[in-house]
Amino acid sequence: MKLELLKKKFTGKRILITGNTGFVGSWLSVLLHLMGAKILGYSLKKKDKRFLSNTSEFKKKIKTIYSDINNFDKNLNKIKKFKPQIVIHLASQPLVLESYINTRKTYATNIMGTVNFFETIKKINNISKVIVFTSDKVYRNLEGKILSEKSNLGGIDPYSASKSCQDIISNSYKSCFLKKNVDLTILRAGNIIGGGDWNLYRLVPDIFKSIKNNKKIIIRNPNAVRPWQHILEILNAFILILLNKNSDNAEIFNIGPNLNSNVSVIKLIKLIKKTGRFKNLNIKIKKNLKYESKILRLSNLKASKKINYKTKLNLKESVKLTIEWYKNYFLNRNIIFKYTQKQITDYFNK
Ligand SMILES: NC(=O)c1ccc[n+]([C@@H]2O[C@H](COP(=O)([O-])OP(=O)(O)OC[C@H]3O[C@@H](n4cnc5c(N)ncnc54)[C@H](O)[C@@H]3O)[C@@H](O)[C@H]2O)c1
């Protein structure tokens, strides 16, 4: 749907987003702001200055309460005052490796944070829609089987286990506490690529940091296959879900790329190297002794039938957009907020 048409639907809508300072949340905030929505964010501040949420334009346009998700209820009055109609929950510790190092904190944020999130929003009237963003890692992965929304849950590493719990807790709140007219959707997405991700232990940020610093990239699982998809495709899924009216039960949607975008880590690196002509990008493989699933493949069938979700980008186009974003950032970081808006506008007007 073109941006002008979306503006008609979203202008003046009051949307609360937890985790809006991160990679996914900042793109989502910029999109919804472009469409005329009023945003209130609730997140910890990203310490890394390179995040989009630390640009002056972002801070000017998107009001954010900087606080821990486990203090969400302490901010009830401020949140009530904003009168949110839609609430999107992204705030999480999102990294598998970090979850091995800070396991208790990962569970506190992802599990009790979600409980706290629902305990608070159940006290707010006039919310019509809640979206919780979990992950393809919620599934008990059967290594290679294409996962549908009906596949069994059961993440193994601490991050994945916490996201499985987040998913179950959300469903439970919908069944037991949320009013009938509050619509809950759980979105389970695969690995997201795109500009503006500066998180540690993630492939794409690691690649661009290595290129910039002329250092070898260290990879842990060269043959792990993941459903790589561009952040703009995820934004499109959010829009379709926001426009969709659910039945009485919670709706769950997998959002993944076309199956030929399910490639290994090493293949993705080679594609980035070739497309960006990064001759100095060299790889060092470090054995990983921690459990991470080897193959993750998601089926989009339900989303394509029910909300008409179609991928617009193939892997090569997603890689190109990602490279262009980082190249622009390294050329002139002062234009990056506007450049992000441009990538969003071009995608939705495509
Ligand atoms: N990036 C991906 O490939 C991907 C794939 C599937 C799902 N997800 C999910 O998307 C969401 C966002 O991930 P991301 O990639 O943008 O990561 P990110 O680290 O860039 O963003 C995480 C956000 O959560 C906030 N947060 C973390 N701990 C918090 C706490 N204790 N209290 C309040 N806020 C807190 C951060 O401040 C930040 O705004 C997460 O729920 C993640 O599980 C991400």
C-alpha cells in the first residue's frame, strides 16, 4: 500500500511501542511517524551512539520514556495520559549469545518483563490492539522441517526459551484477562537484516564493523541456515496486521522470506562481499560450543492467506538495501535519519 493511503489510515493514531530504541523498534517508529501516527516509546536508552534512536531527529519526533520494562507499571500514569489505542511490545534482550552470559537477566527482561507489560496494559482502557513480537526461535526446532504456526513450541537456548515463554504468556493474558474487544497478534519473525543494526554478536553488524575497521570477521556457525529478511518486509507485516481485524482468539503469524532466501551464514557473507565489492572482507571461523539451531525455515502460508502478506524483496535486493544504508552511514552519519525515511518511502511506494 502506498504511503499516502497509509497516512489516511494512521494519522492521529496513538501507538505505544516498547523497545522502540532498538534496531526493529526505531525503524517501526520512523515508519509510523511518517504515516502521521503519534508515538510514545518505552525502552532503555541504547548506549551505542550509532543507533538511529540516538539521532537528534529521532529524539525530536519520537517521545520515549527511558525506563526498564520491569518498571512499566510504575509509569502507568504517564502511559494512561498518552491514551494509547495500539500497543506493540518489542522490548527484549534479543541475543542468543548474551543469553548464555546473562541468563537470569534475559529471563527477567523477556519473561517477567512481558508479565509486567500485560499487568500494566490490562489497567488501561480503550486499547484495541496489542502486538507482541516473538521469533522463529520459539519453536522446538526439528532441524530442517518447515515451521508453521502449529509447530510445537520449545526453544532450547535461554533466549529461545524466553521467547517461547513470551509467546505462551501473551496467549494466556489474551484468554484470561484482556477484554474480548482487545485484539492480540503474535508475530514470529526470522532473522532480520537491514541498516541501523549495531548489536553485538550479530552477523550483519559484524560484517560492516569489520569492513570499516579492516578486520577479519569472526563467525561461529558458517553452515547455519536462517530465514534472512529485510527490516522493510517486517514493517510491511506490521502494517498489514495493524489493518487486520482478528477473530476473538489471539492470532499468530509467522513472517519469513521466500524459501530461497533461507541460506547459510557463509553464503550470505559471500553475497554481501560480492554485491558490495568488499575485497578486504575476510573471514575467520571460531568453533561454537554453545547450542544454536542449525536450520530454521518458516512458512508464510497463513500470513499470505489471511493478511495478504507477500514478500517484495528477494535476498539480493535485501542485501543491496542493507549495503546502501551502511555505505551512506559511513559517508555522512548526519543524513542517516532522512536516508532511513527515504528507504521506507521508496519501499512502500514501490
Ligand atoms: N533482529 C532480529 O533478527 C529479530 C528477529 C526476530 C525477533 N526479534 C525481536 O525483535 C525485538 C527487537 O529486537 P532488536 O533486534 O530490535 O533488538 P535491539 O536490542 O536493537 O532492541 C531491543 C529493544 O528492547 C529494549 N530493551 C531491552 N531490555 C530492556 C529492558 N530491560 N527494559 C526496557 N527495554 C528494554 C532496548 O532498549 C531496545 O529498545 C525483540 O523482541 C527481539 O526478540 C528480532
